[in-house]
Amino acid sequence: MRIVSMTLTRNDADVIEAFVRHHAAFIERMLVFVHRCSDNTQEILDGLVAEGLPLEVASYDAADGQTADVRRITDDAGMNRVSALFSRTLADVAERHAPDFVLPLDSDEFLTTAEGQSIDEALDGLSTSKGTALGWKTYVPTPLDDIAETNVLRRILHRRDRDDVRFTKIMCPFAVAREPNAMLTSGNHHVIDRETARPFDEEAARGLHLAHFPIRSEAQLRAKILSGHLSLTASPVRGALDGYHWRRLYPRCKDVRPMPMDELSEIARLYGWAESAFEPRLVRDPVKTSSIAQRYAVQPLEPWSILADNAEHLANEVHRLARDRLDLEEKIRRAMKA
């Protein structure tokens, strides 16, 4: 089975090499869009391309205030900048590559299988007419981790014993990817019809899941939340529940007090957790991977610098939108006088 993946990455230098090397073992082509990175993600990807890995890298510089392609479909569904990008790419991949499956992935998600099963064996059992809903297994840093190990798959070895089954990521078969109105929802959780918001058929994956590493270090968490929460808040089509976990973490991440590893681990254990009756426990379950020790040094993240960059970017967007509004108001006044 042939898979083409597509990924948007931002300030993920600590994980991007492991991400590419892990998936290069079984993904035919990986498309990665680099979104206004402040770290050396771009340089690491350039090195991996030079090695000859099956990787295409492009820049994605859309501003938070950009409204091209952005529109509300229903009260609960809209097309934001990223879902528009991925939906265009979904159609492009289907036309250019005609793969068996198109797999949207975040750079902290690693496709893997149940114990004793290969990727090829798991793929053979998937529907070629319905989307496949991939569940998360969320990994959690702990004080037991070897901090000298730079490969996240070899450093963070514990995961939650359960994840909310309502939250899945979609893998699209060619038959769905080539549908003219196919649109990926925000977060790549589902494929819907862009005109009616009707979801395309999907079924739960059997034997496949995503190992998810959303929190890997204090600096990475702060950079993720301080930047991401502001960008999401600026979206004109965000839903009431979009980014609720980022909103919840924002006050702590902007607090300059250090986060001890025990606190970071507890934040990761409950990251995005929506259940209240039962809380997840940790189990040791290393991800199977052929990913080798990392070859490229990672530029240290400075969360406050990233926050300042994002604040400046948003201020420029406010200026542009306010100027456009003033220009529009002036045109209206002139038209009324004419």
C-alpha cells in the first residue's frame, strides 16, 4: 500500500528528525510545510532532503489575519487557513501521486501498530472506500527519562493507559481524497463535504494508531502554548471548544515560574483530557521504530522570544486590518456624498 503524508510544522526542531526518519521507512512521499519557524526546523529538514529521504519541503507563511479560503460552513464547522491548505494539498496529492492513502500528520504524531504486526499487514486490512479513524496513544515525559537522549522515541517511553476515543485523526483512501468537495476539518480529525458539512464515511482503525508526543519539554510546551493559543484565538472561524486545552494551559505557560519535571509530567498526563470520571495512568510502552540517533543538533527554544515574535506578527495584522477598515469606511463616506 502506498502512503503520501502531509504535515505542517512550527518550531518542532526537537522532534522533526525522528518524525521524518520513522515514517520514511514506510511512507512513499512526505510533504512538509514549514510555518514561520523561529528554531532550526528548516535547517534540519534541508539536511534530511540532502540525504535523499522521500521528503518535499515548502514554506507556509500565511498570516493569522488572512481570510482567503476562510469561511464558516455551519455554526460548528468552518474552514480555517490550515484546513484550507490541507484540503488543497489533499486534492493535489490525489492528482499527482494517486496513492492508496493520504495521511495528514502533525510532527508530534507517529504512525505505529499493535505489538507483533507490521505496518504493511495493518494497511492491508484497511478500507479503500472509507476514511480510517486513527486513535491516539499519548506519551508523557517522566522523571525516569534519559534527558541525554535526543530522540524523543527513545527518551519518552511511557504513555497514558487510555485516551479519549472521541478524538481521532483521519487517514484518507484515494477514493475519498479525489472527491471534489472533500475538506479536512481543523486538526485533521475528519473529512467533510465543504458545501454541506456532511462527513464522509469512516471506520475505526484495526491494528494502527498514532503515538502522540504533544509535550516533550518545558521550553517546547511554553513555545507551543504561548504561540499557538494566540494564533487560534485570532481565527474568525474557531469553534467554542477549539483549543480548549491550550486556553486552559495559557495562564501557567505565561507564568515565569519554572516547571519541575513532576509538574510537566502531570500536565502531559492530563493534556487535552476531557473525561472527568476516570483519569489515565501511565504504562511503559516504547514505540517500535527504526529511527536512529539524531544527527542534527537542535537549536534551543526561547519561549519568550517566540511569544514576542508572534505578538509582533499579530500587531502587524491588527494594523493591516484596521487600515483596511478605515479605507473601506472612507470609500463608503465618499459614495454617500456622491
